[in-house]
Amino acid sequence: MNRRDFLRGTSLAALSAAAPRAGTGTEPRGQVLDAHGWQTLALVQDHLLPSEPGAPGSSDIDAIGYLDRVLADPDMDPETKTFVLQGVGWLDDLAMEQAGRPFAELDPGPREDLLRGIGERPAGERWLSILIGYTLEALLGDPLYGGNPGGIGWAWLEHDPGRPRPTPETLYGRLGKV
Amino acid sequence: MSKDFDVCVIGSGAGGGPVALTLAEAGYSVVVLEKGPWLREADFCKDEIAACRRSTYTPNLRDERHVLEQQDDDGAWQAESTLQSGWDFWNGNMVGGATNLMSGFFHRMKPVDFRLRSELGPVEGGNVVDWPIEYADLEPYYDRVERRLGVSGRVVAHPQQEPRSSPDFPFPPTAEHPVSARIDRACRELGYHPLPVPRAILPFPALGRLGCAYTDYCGSYGCSTGAKGSSRAALLDQAVRTGRCTVRPRSMATRLASDQQGRVEALEYLGDDGRRRRLDARVYVVACQAIETARLLLMSPGPRHPRGLANGSGQVGRNLLFSSGGAGGGDLRYAGLDPVEVAGLKTRGVFVNRALQDWYLFTDPRTGARTKGGTIEFLFRHSNAIAQADAQKRDPEGNLIWGKPLKDRIKGYFTEGRHLRFEVFSDWTPVDDCHVTLDPEERDRWGLPVARVRLGYHPRDLELGRRLAPRAAEVLERLGAVNVAWGVSPAPPQNLVAGGCRFGRDPATSVLDPHCRAHEADNLYVSDGSFMPTGGSVPYTWTIYANAFRVADRILADLGGVRAA
């Protein structure tokens, strides 16, 4: 999986090696994500699952914090982790090439166009699919994992989770692993 | 010379539990080795992320894995490690094995399944054979499983009903969903015979366990009440209470050592501290589930077993079986229904428990030949919220959806109706190209060769699925379901696996004798699903449990019968 696969179909001529990064300081960053990755992926997640009145979206469920913890899981497949992180750079490369600015500085309309373009290629589609999957985990997983605060994801979908609920001792990663 | 134990059982699932319980109750000392941990009711909860989206109950693929072979479009066999593909081929490694996670849909095989070759003839390109026993030989053990494990259900007369020694199940059916009566009506209107599906689930406290809590999260989850008939809750806990059964979790068998006469003389294993250990017993019973059982035998050559333990015939690992069939579903929309019907449909926790076996054996209208068909089961899509939401991210053409359109789709799916599904179980024809070998290169973290599984199938199995699935779709349409769709895939379900150590009378064409004792090692038995030469058109678990009790009785007889206290 490489950048070319991710972006195939677009002009590669004007791609720069490194997109400008957000400044250091008080921007949030995670265990794995740097400030720029955090900001960019949070915006992608907002786009994939937007917030609406009465219908929670990524920013309501700490989807970015959840994703960062997923990436920090020592048992996460290394190839998938690398792929997710590299996708941030490729996304910015495409944004720079098509709109002259990194993804985080674009308006929603151009962002959607960019994601549509990426979604037309197998690797880009896979990247988006993976992000949707983890965002839905943040929406509907047990609140003990840090998403779905107070069960708002479940409430939105009128979903009754099974019981017994997990405890801190039985959460994934805590229970004696096989 | 005294041995560490009378009986050593390797694997604590459906094959191991009955043997451990029978022999321990009869006064013999038993050790059960289990690769995974000993999890109990208090450890189980309905956490979708832990149970279904991460490998909590199965090994980390970096440590242990399989290599799977499939044919590409040119017919060439391509091998891929499951670490690369992500197609996890494990099933639940813990005390009780995969029976902790099963849904417990229990069906008996039928008399014809024991005599497929004689009654229906050979299948060209397949290795269909008769079993060396009849249904009548196994029937008392199906009955024993009903009583000892706890199988709940209701016998109804139908054209394909197999003979029973008892008139009904020892436990009444688990509570049913209102849609079950509607399925009954739809089936009867179509001229079919709906059956309540027997379950390995206690409907109320019994046998020293609690009853079902109807949480709506059964399959893929451990049972927090003990109602599910796992080998652990239903059998091994009792075996341990006799004081004569020792369960060693986190203990992985690595080799069965054999002597100059070809008898097994010791089991080598890795203890829970990771150190190499060795124990010996009078009798050894392998029950690691089909693929890993074949792997262990192939990893255990000896002076009289150059090709692997009990593999003089070359049959170990051959004629592996999965289950064929297909699956489909449709949406039962609330719109247009009255409030009582909607409330009924919205009911959670209780089971659909309906099946059709009208085509278990049927006459092919095109050829006039009697043909083995299968079982159709109806059930709601699993309640896992993340999985159901994730399934909405693609439109019917397979294109990814996101943003508000995705949210609307998810909201509609969850709040506008229920998704009713069906699964078709039909015979997996045994073929030469479905087998287990040791991978020549891939090693697990302990340096042992992993199992390499060639996933060949017979095209006839797909055709059969394509003929049965529309019958199920008919029922859904009759119920008023919309968007009814189904598919048949050759990809095998790894949780429905058997074969690899066929039993039979001829040592040239089988690994085990009719009592599942190895032809070539008289103190070695295999009691998991490996023994099955053909599969039947039902999930295997009840048959595995029943046969394990039968094998246990034989071992008991060989050891000299019940010991006086």
C-alpha cells in the first residue's frame, strides 16, 4: 500500500513531500497522533459522521481520542496502523495539489470533494472504511472505552446494549489474554 | 509402571468435556489440558468490542496463526498466512473451547447421514463414504447429551424427523419471539413444516446452573449465567467436583511421544509458565478441534509413526469438512403495522428458534434422484450494534457511504424495522483438496509449524445452496419482508469444522476405528469432530458431544469399567 495507490488518478506532479504542519503548543495530541494528525483526523471523522441536533456525531463522542487509543493498542495490526497514519499525509498532499492548502484549512465543500476523490480508489476507499469502522466503535462501544458518553450513541438508535456490561477489569486488554 | 494420570485429554471443548466427565465420575484420574485461560461466568459480559472486534478469546495472530490455501481464478493454489489476510481461523481458546461462544443451535444428524454412500451413491469428485456406525448407535448418546448438557426444545412430527428414544426434550423450549408464530404461519401456508430449533440452553435453573437471562447476545459471547451448555459449565465443572479431574489452563500440547511399539508414551506440552513439561497416562484423548488435532498428530512422528502419529494411512488431515449453504435476510418494516405488531417485533432477548428441514432429503425434480439437501434456520441478525451500524456504510452496489446519508441509513436501520435472516446448512462434500498439512515454513512463536489448510470445495455444494436459499427467501417474502437478498459463498465458516481423522473399519482409508481409537496406537483416541467422514446438513456440535460420550464409554470399558469407590 503506498501513496500512489492512495491517490492514483490524480496528478502527482505538484505533490510536495511534506505538507505544512500545525504549530506546536496547545493543540491536542495523543499517544500516537501528533497535533496535526489529531486535528486532521478529527476533521475527517467529523465529516464522516457529522454532529447534528439530536443525533450525535464524531465530536460528541470523542471519536478522535478513541481512534488515538486504538492506534496505541500494542496488538493493533502494524500495517493498518501505518496505513491510517500515512493516509493523513497523503490526504494533505492531495489537498495541497488540488486546493493549495492542507485538508484542515479547507471548507466543507472542498473537503467532501477531496474525500470523494480518495474514495474512488481502492486504497483510499479502504482508508475511509477503516475510519468509519473505528468511528462507529466510538459511537456504539461501551462508554468505558471512552466513546459513546453516557450511552448517547445507543440512545440515538434506541439500542439496548447487552448485559452484563463490562467492568474495568473485563475490558479488552485487561482480561487475561489468551 | 504408574502413570501420572489414567486419562490425558488434550482440549477442553465439545470433544474433551464428555470424556473427562465420564471417566472422572467412573473413578479414574483425568487431566485436561487447555491452551487457553480458564474464564468463568463472572469474566463474561456483553462487550462487543472485546468479544467480537478484537481477539480476546483467540490467540494473537502474531503468536499463532494458520496458512490458508485458496484457488485463484486460474485454478492455482495460493497460500496466505492469516496474519496477512486478517481472516482469523481460530475459534475460542479457553476452558470449554468454542462451546463457550456457540449459539447452541442443536440438531441431530439423521439416519441417512450415516449411510450417504449406500443410500445416495457416490459423488463424482468427492470422497463420500458410509460411517462405520448407524444412527441407532449414536442415538442413546444424543439422548445423554440432552439430559446431561441440557438441551431444550419441543419435538414436532415432521416428514424428516429422526427416530428418538425419548418422546420429548428434557427441557421445554427457551422463550420465543412473537415473529416465530408468524414464521410458522407463513411456512404452513407454503406447505412447509416449521420446527422449533433445539438449543443447548437451559430455559430455567437446572443441572446446578442458572437459566437463560435472555440478554439478546448469545452467539459469539460467553454466557454469564451458565445456561449455555458449554463443555466447561455443563461438564468440566462437574468433572472437577469429583475431585478426580485436573484442568490445566494455559497449557499447550506440543507433541505426543510414542515408543518402539507405536504406543503413546507421553505428552509434551508447554506449561502455564511457558516451560516445557511432560506427563504420561494410560490413555490419551485428542480433542483440539479438527484442524489443530490433525496438526498435533502430524507434529508427533515416532519410531512406528514416521508420517505423524497414527498416520500410516496418510489420512490424517485429509477430507476436512466445513459446512456449506448460504445466508440471506430481509427487512421487516414497522411502517404499516399496528402498534401491537410493532411492539411484538421490537421485543428483544427471546429467540426465533425456527427451522425447516423439508429439503433435508428430497427428490430432485430435474433428475428424479434422491438428493441430500439441508437445514434452513431463521434468526434475527446478531444484536451487535457496531456490526449492524458498520453494515450500513455500503449501498446495495457496494459503494461507501458517509456523512448525513450514512447517519440516516443507520438510524433507519435501527429504528424502522428488524432484519430477519436465514442460514442454510448443507453437506460439505469431502474432497481431496480440502485438507490439513504442516506448513513447510510458517512457524508459531514457539517454533512449531502452523497448520496449512487447503480450502477446496465441491461445486455441487454451491449449487445446492443456490437451490435451498430461495425457499427460505420465499418465507421471508411471505412474512412481508422487503429487500430480501441472499448469497452463497464457497468460503468456509471456520467455526463449523470437522473431519481430518476419519473413522472407519479399514486402516488403509481411515485413521480411527469405529470407536475412534487410532488404528495404529491402541492407547490413543480422538474425540472431537475429526472423526466424521461426512458432515450432515446440520451444525456439528451436538454430534461431537454425543460421539465424545460414546468414545468415553469405550475408553471406560477398555480401562475396566466403573471403579468401586
